[in-house]
Amino acid sequence: MDDNIFTLVGRKLDGYEDELKTYLASGAADTMELYNRMVGRIEALRFIRDDIKEIETRCIVHLGELRR
């Protein structure tokens, strides 16, 4: 298994998202305000995950350039 910092952070973010999805699916969000807040958190986690993937790609490209 090739774990790096990006993989580990991604797994942690996936775990947070799964917890939020379970919370929403269970009907625990008893107000529309709370529901919207949880959905917003899921969206934020996805933005963060996309940013991390972009940073990982840039690091890989940069390391490739350094090895030349």
C-alpha cells in the first residue's frame, strides 16, 4: 500500500463525509437550517478534496521536473 500524506488526508476527509451522510440519512437533522449546514459541510469537504488532488498533481509534476 502506497500511503502518502495526500492519501491519508483524503481518507480522513472521506471519513468525515461518510459521517455527515450517515447523520443526514438517519434523519437527525431536525431543522432545515441544520440540514442545509450539513449539506454545506459536505460540499466544503468536496472542494477541499479537489484542492488536495490538484496540489498532489502539482507536487508530482514538480518532483518529476526536479529529477530531470
